[in-house]
Amino acid sequence: MKQFAIGVDLGGTKIEIAIVDKNGRIQDKRRFPTNSHSGYNMVLDSIAKAIEEICLQNNKLKPLAVAIGVAGQIEKETGIVKYAPNLEWHDVNLQKDLSEKLGIPVSVCNDVKAATIGEWLYGAGKDCDNLVCVFVGTGIGGGIVCDGKMLEGSNNTAGEIGHITIDLHGPVCHCGNSGCFEALAGGWAIGRDLQKAVLKNKSAGELLLTIAKGNIKNITAKTLSEGLKRNNELSKKIFSELSLALIAGAVSVVNAFGPARLIFGGGIMEGMPQLLPIIEVGVKKYALKSATSLLEISPAKLHNDSGVIGAAAFAFQQNKINVT
Amino acid sequence: MKQFAIGVDLGGTKIEIAIVDKNGRIQDKRRFPTNSHSGYNMVLDSIAKAIEEICLQNNKLKPLAVAIGVAGQIEKETGIVKYAPNLEWHDVNLQKDLSEKLGIPVSVCNDVKAATIGEWLYGAGKDCDNLVCVFVGTGIGGGIVCDGKMLEGSNNTAGEIGHITIDLHGPVCHCGNSGCFEALAGGWAIGRDLQKAVLKNKSAGELLLTIAKGNIKNITAKTLSEGLKRNNELSKKIFSELSLALIAGAVSVVNAFGPARLIFGGGIMEGMPQLLPIIEVGVKKYALKSATSLLEISPAKLHNDSGVIGAAAFAFQQNKINVT
């Protein structure tokens, strides 16, 4: 009989759940808002209910296990969410609580690690023992597979490459450090830079302001993509700075971890696919020759599904079931 | 009968060899100049001869094996030195050649990796599964132990943390990238910054020039240490910039790898021990809380011996002998 796991991708604004088989194939999936303001217990209930429903609607499927990728710091042994800033959760025992509700095994891991497992096993990282996934969305997250093992680090926090310093005199990051990779190249930083540039030079920024329907607060990374399509000079300048920051971060990652594959995913990369070849040229030029001679740079392949597919694979693995 | 291995630390200017037991204790050691200009074969001969001599002088000791740490890129499977810039070696089969000369097994590894093994097994990293060693000398080298394993990466090049970008608008590095960690905080960069500052402001730089006996080219990182002792303003300014760069690099390393111990060694750190507490305060302030809650920052313990002790441990390990 075919075995299935449920993969859950729990973000600050939306939750995705999917029924996934051992080959990483999605049989069915759902997406719904997180409503994080309603608090931990309500979010927990909504996940449990959604899992029960999707199983019912799939011939009363009995999944082997569930795993949830959460944007936050997870205690490895217990699956306790130590801190999830977007959800405003501190020390909640998600693994135990959801498992009691559903009556099946539940595992919890970091959302970016789950997405990396997805890309590693079924996506752009297939059959590769040394890879780094860089997901450039609102922030920048990373997952590192080195010598055939996903790095965890002492506190289950290895891979926070959004917070490597690439510009020590650069802008302050949400984390308190200056010049973090994501403070220069994450979606929130792109929005900040665009808004600053428009304020500084209203005539050059007119087009962007129009795209944003006259409200400067609507200017985001998406506006940049639109501005580039219209050949807007200010957008080209910000894009060029963004490219330099992405190259600097990628060079750091390549020199530090020596991956054979560097995989870029996330909304910013999907919205501006022209970034990838620019990063590739920069990395080949500026990273150590010894570290790039075997290096391939690829786009992520699973797109929005990497989180649920990777979480499901994590669920199988935690229950000692081999995945392929 | 007690078992011994020979550890060799092969640098661009000097070679150290030591007879080491399984507990990392040195029984005897020698140091002599590399004379790299004499070419590969002469250096090879001098190492073989020195090993034979030290064994003869130690009751005709028969070592179990030899391992050499080389400042360069090593092919893991063969022990071929792909490239060693300081020695100007390209693709030399050091492992095979020395083994044939000596008639015992020889292994080759990167010198910084050897030093990291030394600190990990017998020094500041003892009993720790997640650590990063940062050696700040003329350049900056690193070795990473993550989840109980020394990282190798796809090309045996993981851990080149001297070449992570910390200042993307910063000075050009020897490697061609801009703003590498070692281009701001390595010994060669400190010398460059001091010389520049003295040239720019001769009266403020007078003391440093005097320390360097009037020759600006003699101004090095050692001069900085001396200038600080004499409360020289220009030295204090360069020291403060150096501290910022070391903090930025350390924050990157801590966020990327999540170590439980961050170990600093090398000539610059030993020459200016006041740097370590400054780095510690900076890392605790600017790295992610989740990554620092378990973090200890320590000085390296084995000093100049980490290379030979670590190489000897590597020799035991390559010959399937447990070390403690």
C-alpha cells in the first residue's frame, strides 16, 4: 500500500498543507491564511482541522506522519518552537500538541530547512552531497548540506546566511547587526532602498510612484520588477546594487561551505530571473577558483511546494522510512 | 608499546616536525627553514631527512605514520597538493613521493584543517561537536567542525572563511574579490592600513616610523602592537577598525555555522590578546540570540604546536587508530 505523509508549511501569513508520497509527489494540497493574531491555540486548531479535512476528502487517507516547517527556531529533540517572530510564538510545544490532537506522529523543523530538504531530495539538489539553498524572499534564509548531511549546528541554528555581514558599514538589519546579507538583498531591504530613492529624487521616482498607485508605502520589490520592465533608470540603479549584494553573499557562501551546487529560490529570484546569470558570472569571477571549479549554480525547482514536499520527506525520515 | 606518529607543519617560510603520541603529547620536535625557492624535490628531501634524523635521535623510533599539513588546496583521495601559493607548487604528489622515500604511510591535509583537528581533539575545542577555529595570521584561515564532523565541502575547500565578504565596497583582496575578511583583518591588511595611514599623516605616524627604524616597509601588524603599548593615537584608530572587522567576520561565522565554541588563534590574536574580549562583546551583541545562547569564545590553546599535533592526529586517524 502506498504510504503518505502530510507536509505543512507554516508561515506568518499563510499555511500550506499537502499529502505527499515517498517520491515527493503531491497528491493534494490546500492553502489558507494563518490568522496569527488569533493566537497559538486557534492556529493549532486550524491546522489540525485542515489535515483532517484533506485526509477525509482523499478517501479517508491515513497518513503515516505529519511534519511542519515553521519560520522560527526549533528545539531539535522536542520539536518545541523556541521563537517564531512572525507568529509571535515563544516556547510552544507544537510537536506534542498537534500529535495529541491528530493521534499520529508529528515532527517540527525550521521552514527553510524543510524547503532545503525538498530541493535536495527532489529538486535542483538531487543526487548532490554538497549544496547550499539560498531563498531570497522578504528575508533571506538558507539551508546547507555539507558532505551528505544537513547542517544543524550547536543550537539547531546553522545556516542563518541571511545574517552574515556583507557590508560592515551598511544599513542596520532587523536583527540589530549592520550590513547583513538580507539587510541589503532581502525583499524588505529592496523596498526600503526604492522608497528612499523615490523620496530623494521625486522626478526620477515618478514612474515607480505611479506603479504604486501614488502611495510610497506600496513600493516594494515587486515594483522594482515592474520598473525594470519599463526600463526605469532608478530601478536599474537599485537592481545593480542588489546584484552586487547578491554576488557578495553568494561568494561568502561558496568560499565558506564549498558547495557543488548553489541553489537560489524565493520570491525575489522568481520575480527577477535575470538575477541568476548575473550572480553566476560574479561568483565565478570573485569566489576562490578552488571552490568554484566544480560549482553549478541553479534555480530552485519546486517553487512554492519545496516547503510542504520537504516537510513530508522530513516526516518520513523521522519515522525511519526511506525516501527517494 | 607506545605508538607515535610524525606531524609535519609545512609553511612557506618554515617547516616544523614533531613526534606525537595518541594523546597529542609531543615527545620531540624540530623546526627549520623551508627554502621553498630550492624547489619541490629539495623541500621533499629536507623533510624526509629531518624525519629520519629525529627518529634516529629518539631511540631509533619507528613511527606508525606521517601526516603533513600544507598551506594549500589538497585533493582528499590522493593527497596531491593541487596548489600551494606560498610554495609555488602545482599538482605535486606529496603523499606518494614522501611515502616512497620513507617507507611508511603518509597523508596530506590542509594546514589550517590540521591545526583545527589539533585544537578540536586536544586544545580549546576538546569534547565539543560544533566549533569553528579562526586563525588570524598574515591571512585568515578557518576550520569548521559541525555536528561532530570536520567539514570538507565538494572540493575539500570548505572553511575558507578568510574569503567571506564582510565589506562589499572594501579593499581588494589577494584573491581578486573585494572586502574579504582577511583583506580587512589579516596581518597583511593591517600592515597595508598602517603604512597608508603613516604616509597620509606623517606627524601622527612618526612614532610608528621610528618603531620601524625609519623604513615604512617595516611597518607591520607587530608595529601596531608596539604602537598600542605606547598609546599611539593612529595605532588606536587602526586597532578600532580591526576590531570592527573581526567582529563582523565572527558574527558571520557564528550565524552561518552555529558553533558552540568559536576559537581564535594565530599570530595576530596572540600578539594582541586584548582583541578577544572585544570580539566576544561584539559577537554577543550583534550575532543572532539563538546562535549565541550556548556560544563560548576562547583563545586557541596549542599555539604554534596545533599544526604538528593536529597533523599527527590526522595520521593516526587515516590509519584507523583511535586518538583521545
